[in-house]
Amino acid sequence: MNLWMTWEPGRTWKVGGGALYMSRRYADVDNTAGVPSYVVLNGMVSYRVNQHLEFQLNLNNITDKLCYNGVYYTEVDENHAVPGPGRTLLLTAKIRF
């Protein structure tokens, strides 16, 4: 489940935040090996310079929670869990022509 909300207090600023919930997932056919459920919190702030340029700063996985991009089954003795990224800061520029 994913919930994301933004608020624009004016024409130039925007702030937002959200939460991603993943339930327990299994990596084998018998549902004995898997990863626990978790919640990841994310946030953002953006500034619109003009109609052509906007900067956005995102902070993903704010609490640096251990999360998983995927789990999969290969064979009876081999199951895999792929960890997701930790706390990540991302700055982007949006240019409109």
C-alpha cells in the first residue's frame, strides 16, 4: 500500500510526504522463508523558479529502514532477498521548453 500527499502553500513551493507499506513476502513455495513487513517513509520539497525551471529535493527512506526490493526462489536450498536502498537524498531539476 502506498500513500502520498502534497501541499502547495503558494505558486513556488510544494512539500509532500508519504508512506509505503509492504506486507510479509515469502521466498519459497512452502511459505517458510521470507522477509517481514515494513513501512518506508519518504518526503519532498520543491521550488519553482519560473514556468521553465523547478528544483525538487526528495528524501527517501527517511528512517533508514531495512527494506527489500524483491524476494525469489531458486531451488529448495536457495532463496534470495534483495535489499532496497537505505536513506537516499535526491536532487532533480525539471526544465520545461
